[in-house]
Amino acid sequence: MTLAPEHRAIYLTGPTASGKSAVGVHLARLLDAEILALDSMTLYRGMDVGTAKPTREEQGGVPHHLIDVLDPWESASVAQYRGWALEMIQAVESRGRRVLFVGGTALYLKAMLRGLFDGPGAVPEVRGRLEAEAESLGDAVMHARLATLDPATAARLHPNDRRRIVRALEVIETTGSPFSTLQCEHDRAAPASVRVFALTPPRPWLYDRINRRVLGMFDAGLIDEVQRLQAGPRPMGSVAAQGVGYKEVIAHLAGGADLRQTIDLIQTRTRQFAKRQGTWFRGLSEVSPISIEPVESAEVVAQRLAAEIVGD
């Protein structure tokens, strides 16, 4: 069976601060690969310190792609990212090199492995009627209707999310099937041969690295970076401004928490984010957890992964 381009790629993921970037550079060298960033925040130009974006020196001469492609006031959907990634896969493979995704954005990983499901095409007359009903009856009534017809979808949608509620009701009316059922039918795992590795370090070590990384970001000028971004030609967009670290510093500069409290809050929220990432990765059957020990260098971990990949 011929694999789709995205399934020929190799994926290296794991929680924030687990050492993915350094391992990825060594692994790319061993595999003669180029790296595609699997990260929703390193897409942004000028957001370097707060995203721990690998510097030119840290990239070690390995080509990195899908970094610095958006201005901070812009945003991109998962579908747009997937489109860019598919184009880049073709470009890298045309040069006779392998593709190595490195990053920790779980939605991007899932989209690359399993594709995206948008449902059937819109039916304007049905959607228009449902939107008119929502306007006259109210969002709560429409959400209650959805809860009766598709409890799973209703449970994950806010009662005021009119656009998605109307879309879910439209799908039910035009297909006769709940949106959640169609999603489950589409959400099939990637072929078993796809290589997806998640670095899994001991939690105390990871949390200590997170705490020290956050301190290092402030030493490296995170506050100055946020001030530069806010003084840019346009305000930061909602997506960029909500990034962990940026959100808290913006609040601090606006007269919120003091510096010590801000640092503590970023450390806490980053640890919480790392814990959620682990949960997301465990929920993907394609992912192979790779236990790493604090004494192992990035080069040694990469050698272990390369031996497993080449040995297949």
C-alpha cells in the first residue's frame, strides 16, 4: 500500500520543555531529514522568546519550515496549517529528503495523522431557516434541540455558540445522522506503519525544566518582546495574545499581577498545559511513548529513535 505523504513523515512530539527541538535536530541529521514545525505559536514572527522558538544556532544547520509565517495580528485555522504542511512535504521530498515534524500542538498532530472533517457541504436554504429560528427563538432553545438530537455534540458546544449549533442541526437535517456520529466514522487512526514518537520524561524533572525555562524567558527579555509586539503596526491578534506567557505578561504590563506573581502564574499554567498535552497524546493510538531519562543527552535519545526507525 502506498502511504499518503503525511503518513510517510516521521513525527516527534511531547510536552513543552521535554527537549523535542534538540532531539529533533539530532534526529534530522541522522535521517537526512528537514524539520516541519508542529507548533501553533512558532508560526508567528517576532514571538521568539515566549515560544522557545529554536534560534538559528539551535537549528544546527538543519532546515526548519513552518516557522515565522504569520504576523502576530493574523490567525490560521488547523485546515490552513495542514494545507501548508502538505505543500511543504512535497517540496522536501522532491529534494530527496525525509520529513520530520517536531512540535507539541496536539490538534495539528491529529489533523496531519487523521485528516479533518468538515461535514457535508452547506445547504443554504436549510441553514438560512435555522439561523432565522435561532434569531427568533434564541440560542438556548436551539442548543436544547441539539441536545435532544445529538447529545455528544451539544455537550461540547457552548449554548451561545450559535454558528456551530446551527451547523450541527443543519448536518442532522440534511444527512439524517448526528454530527458526532459522522465525526467518529471519519476519525480513523493512521496506518500502523506511521512513526509517531512522544518524548515522555519523568514529571518532576519536566516540571523543574518548565520552571527554569520560564525564568530563562524573563532573563532573555520576554517583557521587552511583549512590549515590542504591542507597539507594532497592529495589535496582537486574539490567538497570539492568548498564548501562555504572553497573556500573563500583557496583563502584568496593564497593571495586573506583579512580576513575581506573573512568573509564578506562567510556571503554573505551563505545567498544567504540559499535563494536558500528555493526556492528548495518550488519546492518540498512533503515538508511541518514548521514556527519556534526565541523564540522557538529546543526541543519545535521537540515536535510539533513529535505530528504531531504520530498523523497521
